[in-house]
Amino acid sequence: MATSPLWAGLRAGSTVLVDTAPLIYWLEDHPVFAERFAGMFEAAASGDLRIALSTITLAEVVTGPYQTGQTALARRYENALQQYRVVDISPAIAILGSQLRAQYRLKLPDALQLACTL
């Protein structure tokens, strides 16, 4: 029996590698954009969907609070993101990222993010 689609047509049990912006929208309850991703985070909270993020995304999410001296907020973000799988940038991912960067002229962080999904 096929599972019914979840958020954005994904199937139960899917894993989504989430980039920085949706996480910030969710963490900050952005008045416009948080709602666009609410279904994804709700599906993850209910166990129907798994969320992963790269170490690059983790660093990008907490940079803003650290830059503004909001250490407590940065730590709250870190704690909130612990419920998700964090994909390390391994040597193999670094090599694949460099190949993707060379082939598609991507910025290095974007190439590494993409490599984490392959």
C-alpha cells in the first residue's frame, strides 16, 4: 500500500536536507515565510518526515545571534536543531562538493550542501 503524500508531496519516511533560510524562518516564526514550511516541521515533529541539515547550515543559523551578541539565543537555536540529523562534511563530501563546484560554478557552501544530499 502506498503512503499518502506529506508536505510538498513527500512520502512518509522521507528525509529532507534543509537549508539555512527555512530553519531561520521557523526558529524566528517569520510572519510571512514560517507558514510555508510549517507542514514540513509538523511532519517531522510527528515522526512522518526526517529533517537533516549540514554542519554548514548549523553554522549559518547560529552566526546571526552570535554576531549580535545574543549568545543565549544562539544556544537556544543549537538546542532546537539537535533534534535533527546533522550531516558532517566528510572528506568524501568535500571532494564531491569541489567537483560540483567546478562543474556547475557553485559557491562552495552551496556545492557542499548539494554534496550532502547525494
